[in-house]
Amino acid sequence: MVKTGPNEANHPDNILGLRKKTGIPLFIEGSILKCDAGGVAIVGSRKPSLYGIKLAEKAAEAAVRSGKTVISGLARGIDTESHRAALKYGGRTIAVLGTGINVIYPEENIALAEEIKQNGALVSQFPPDTPPIGRNFPIRNEIVAKMCETLVLVQAAVKSGSLITARLALEYGKKVFVCPGEIGDPLFEGSYNFLKKYRKARNLKILFDFNMLSEDSEYFDLGLELSPNAQNIEHIENTNKNPHLQNQKELQLEGSEKIVYNIIKSNPSGIDFDTLTVLSGIGAAELPAILLSLVLEGAVSELSGKIYKPSEAKL
């Protein structure tokens, strides 16, 4: 076990700038390498659906294939599946613990933790023998958010702890992707609320193609300040609470979103999904994410039967 300290320049946390990011010494088992810089954090529900598990695996596979280390929190559900997938595809993975470095929780992940140490590292800011205590896990989430360069929120219900990690990642200026699911699915309700609340953050995007994880710089306006710092996020939250301020803002759409919105706008009585696919020339795999973005933006309303019409407030 390695305990890193403030003046040990060759230690792993200093190699990656982790001490600068966390402000505290870390306990590490395994190895931290320079190639772990720019890792992808994959987080989500402890009780995911089969679809959520598949998303986590695909996200981890895409990260590994692009040479990036997968970072997560070793919790049940999405965290566990992300670590396993990273190892499955021959990649490296780092597990940030909410316990002491020698206390693996949940216990069913003891074997997984051993495998992670051989192909990455276990990291904890808590002293050895620290048991699983509820208040420590949000602190663990902060380390995950600080350690990664990009974060993927796979699937989150309303009270999912992964929403804390995603919010912190936004505050720290990390690139954040949210996976889309079926509109109205309660297992994605927290994800949708998050998208709606922070939709104006420049470093937040919907993940509609896993290749975006290897080409993520193309999807963000890096010419502007990437981080919506705490003050900017507070402004976003206040704007979201004030419908008058929202309605004052012009609807600004580009690319595929603009194409789809213009088609829907020209059909005020409603247009079905299949017709939208034909008229827009956008594939059925990509179109749901675009529609979801328009719904969250308040530009489009979805009716039963996958019928879409322009929202009255934007007409």
C-alpha cells in the first residue's frame, strides 16, 4: 500500500496532479500510470436495468479502445459493470473507494478489487480499516469527479448518488455526457432532470454515439471557458426556476437539432417518429437523442404514440 504525501513528487497522485486536485493525501494499492491521465468516469444507478448495464459496458469498451482509463466507485450496479467491462476489453481501471483501502464494499467485489489492482489501482482518501459509512460516499464521489477528464452518467433515478458526481464534474469543468433512455422511464428520471437543470452548461452533452468518447473535444466549444463554475451553475439553476427568464431567451439550435426542429415546427398539429426519420434523413438510432434534447430544451412536446409537435411557448 502506498500513502502519498504533499512533498513526494514521484508518487502517483502527484504524477497525475491528483494531490493538487484533491488537496489531500491518498492511499493507493496497485499502480497509477501517466496513461491514466484523462480518464473516463462512468457512473450510475446501483440498481440498473439490463439496458443500463449494456450502456455501461459499451461506454467502458469505447473508453478502453480509445486508450483511456475507466474510473468508477466500485459500488454495485453501473460502477461494478464499468470496472468489469474495462478489464474484459483489456483496459485499465481505477476504483475510488468510500472505505479504507483494505475494506472492500460491497463484499462481493473483493475478487474484482484484486483484479483491478493488477490492471489499475484502488484509491481511497480514508484511513485503513474505515468501514462503509453513508456520509463518506458523497466524499468518494468528489474524488471521482476530480480525477476524471470526462464523465458519463449512464442511468440515474431521481435520488441516485451518481447525480452528485455528475454535478461536481460540471463544476470542475469536466466534460459530461448523459446517456439517453426511454422518455418517461423512472430509471432515467434523475438523468433527465439533470439534463433539464443544467442544459445550458457548455460542458454537458447527450451521448448518442459511443465514438463521442474518443472524439469528445469535437463536441464541446473549447474556444470558450469550458467550466460553468459554481457561480455559473447557480445562474443556470436560477434561470431554470424562472420561466420568464427562460422565455426571454431565443431558441438557439444548430445542426441536426435545427433540422429536426424546423420539420416539427412546420407540422404544428404533430408529426410521427417514422415520418421525421424520412424527412430529416437522420437515422433512427441518432434521432431519439436529438428529440430528447429538444424536449428538454422546451422546444418540442412529445405526445403518446411518439408524436412530436412544437411547444406553444416557442411558437
